[in-house]
Amino acid sequence: MTTARTDDAMLRERGLRVTGTRLAVLRALDEHQHATADDVVQAVRADLGSVSVQAVYDCLHALTSAGLLRRMEPAGHAARYERRTGDNHHHVVCRSCGAVADVDCTVGHAPCLTPSASHGFAVDLAEVTFWGLCPACAADPVPAARTSGTTL
């Protein structure tokens, strides 16, 4: 978890103005890793009171562009944001409830996978999403998403 002083400095280092909304977005993602934009809006409103949805989306975009956040979009799910950036980690996603957890790369430095053909690209990152059932959904004998044949 970071401190407000550190967040101020990180924003300035990346050429971003320090605003209450940006700081609240960073605090929200400290508390709720892998949050959707809607989750962040709710947390920021709980923190600051009135703030527009567009202001939060603008902050998420600016912070992601500056490398302070990472955006991931598991297939069939809303985009999620996290503060863990700049390392070589992946994600595991529950097919039933959509829970997300970090998975450290077990192979080494980025990219931890090498494509069979790079087509001239200088590959520097591999994004891997592992899919399965979280412990709670695996223990449920009839989860809704598994019985309906749909993915959340």
C-alpha cells in the first residue's frame, strides 16, 4: 500500500497534476485491487462525495497512460484496474463469479513466454490469463454460470 505523499510524488514524476480525484482513485485501487471502473466510481464517491463518472474514467485513463495503473480486460468481463505495474505477473479469473487474482510468472524475466513467430515485433510483455473456478465457486455444487452455459 502506498502513502498519499508517495502518490503525490508519483503523479508529479509522471507529469500529472495532483488532484483530489486522482489521489482518491489511487486510494480506491489500494483497497480494491482488480476493481472495475464502476467499483472505482463507488469507492471515490464514498471517499470524496460527489464526483462525476466521467471524471473517474478520465483519471483511470490518465493514470493508466502514465503507467501508474494497469488495465486488464478478461474476455467476457468488464475491464479491471490494478496498481501492480511494471512487473511480470499474470492473472487467474474465475469463470463463474469473475474473481481475479495475481499469478507471478514462474519462468523468469519479461516476457516470460516466447512466441513461435514475432513477425518483426520487439516483444517485451506476455499477458496470460488463466481460467478456472475460485475456491468458493468450486465448492458450490451448482453455480449459476456453469449451469447456464454462459461466461460472466
